[in-house]
Amino acid sequence: MRRPNNQSSGSGKAAAATVPTPCCSKVGLKRGPWTPEEDEILSSYVAREGEGRWRTLPKRAKLMRCGKSCRLRWMNYLRPSIKHGQITSDEEDLILRLHRLLGNRWSLIAGRIPGRTDNEIKNYWNTHLSKKLISQGIDPRTHKPLESSNPNHNKQPATLVSHISPNPKPSPSPNNMPPPTEANHVHNNYDHNDYLADANLEHEGYNRENVGIDNSVDDVFNSFLDSLMNEDMFMEQEQQHQHQSETSSGNNDNNTNEADPASGCGIGSIWSASLSPVVSLDGDIDTHFMDLSGK
DNA sequence: AATTATTACAACCGCACCAAT
DNA sequence: AATTGGTGCGGTTGTAATAAT
């Protein structure tokens, strides 16, 4: 449907190669949008037989699709755990923060936002959030101010080129700023200057490889964010923690000490204690996630 | 009302990685 | 050690829907 008469791959690279693409170049396979009937076939098949062995699935399920397409459809749309509908302001905020930490690791980001897929988040980023950051003078790739991060800051990120027209329509809001929606409220506690400062701090040296974040850190991060998702529990813990902090100590600007590791209830402490020796982001990250959780 | 421009998102692509053989 | 199959990932593209002219 998309490229109905084109049996070669869209980019043409595979077509030029002598080795055909494994599954998508076969004649007779359907492409393009899935019909409800196809969805039903795939859903019921996976429910019956389970996920996996995608390459042979179409034949077994009698679908005229390549295995890759089946997998993608299942993973991005049909899985029961997928949350359909608008991305909430909380989710948006989390995406922004995670992207600042992780970059374009969509699957990692998606793994920390229940019910959302990497594809959905990637699309949302490209169509909404990156533009929003640009309109605020922030480079969406580096999260630094456009002026300092890139002298040619008018250039769009590579992934945006196809999405942003040379003459974009002006936003209905003044100065291309989004209206003060609920979504923006998230950032009110964490204003633009803070954001820029943090972006400078973190992206000066942040890079997963050179910083040395490994799976163990990732696990810590994962559990930390899992905890965030369990908002009720977290809020309760946080309130306790706040109370303890207020009663046990005075003004504490050092965020690394915000949570008492021994108490076991300061989630931020897990993060800061585990990451600070490696990343030296201790209090910064800690504070931001506290911001988020404290909404 | 018709046409054109833009946006949003589903889907596809190539490549990389890993495990099994 | 090399090959193969399965899977996952990030980037890109096509198209339907919507807005603007």
C-alpha cells in the first residue's frame, strides 16, 4: 500500500544488494497498514501460540505479511499491555528527563514508561517534544541551549529534517511557545534556566559509553524508575522522608544527602548513591527526579 | 468548495547483536 | 571459527487527517 508496486526495499539499498532482504522482499506479501482482520488473526495466534519465531509465524498463522512486520505490529500495537491514547503530562515529563539522560535510546526510555512503545515515544519526541525544546531555545539532541551547543543552531536535528518543513506554520501561541497547558505545568517547578543549567552540566561529559554506565547501573535506574511508577508507595515514602529531613536537619543544599540510605525509603538515595561515584551527577539527578515524583 | 501545506503516526528499512549449530 | 536464524534497535518514509489559503 505504501509502495505497492515496489518489491524492493524503500531505501533501495537492499535492492542493490545481491542478497535479498530476509523476509520483506518476498513477492506477494502484503505491506502497509494492517486491517482489523489481520490484527485479529495475529492477536489470536499469538494468544494461542505465544510470541516468538516471527519469521515462520506468518506461514503458520496464514498471514500474508513478513515476520518482521508481524512482530512490529504485535510489539507496537496489539500487545495487551500497550496503553493507547494521549501521552500524559507526567509521561511527557518523564520522556524529557529520560531522553536527557539516555539520548535516543528509545527502547530504554520506553522500558521505563509502562504501556508505551519505543516507536510511540520516538514519534512523540520527533513530532512534539523536540519542537517544543527548539521553541524554548534548547537543542533537543544535547539539551543544551541552541546558541552554545551548535553555532548553526537553526539546523534541525537529522531525525527531524523530514518532519519539519522549511516554512513551518507559526504556532497559535505567541513566540511559538506552547500555551500554558497542564503539560507545561510540569516544568513550572523546574524552569527554563534550571533546565539549561542541568543540560550544561550533564551533557558536558555525559555519554553512556564514556561515562561507563553499565547494566548494573541500568538496573539501579530501572528499579528507581519502577519505584517512581508506583506513585502511591513513593509518595508515601517521600512524605515520610521529607518529614524526617525537615525534622532531623536544617537547610540542606547538598542533594546527595537528601535521602538517608539507611532508611531504605529514599529512592533518590538509591540513585545518587549508586551513580554518583561513576557519573558525578549525584545531587542533580536526585533533585530532578524528586521534582518529578513530588508532583 | 477546492487545493495546498503541514502534522502525526504507523510501518518499513538496514544494521547490529546474540545464540545455536 | 564461521554461518545462520531470530530478534531488537534507531532512523526514515508514506499516507491519512487536519489546517490554512
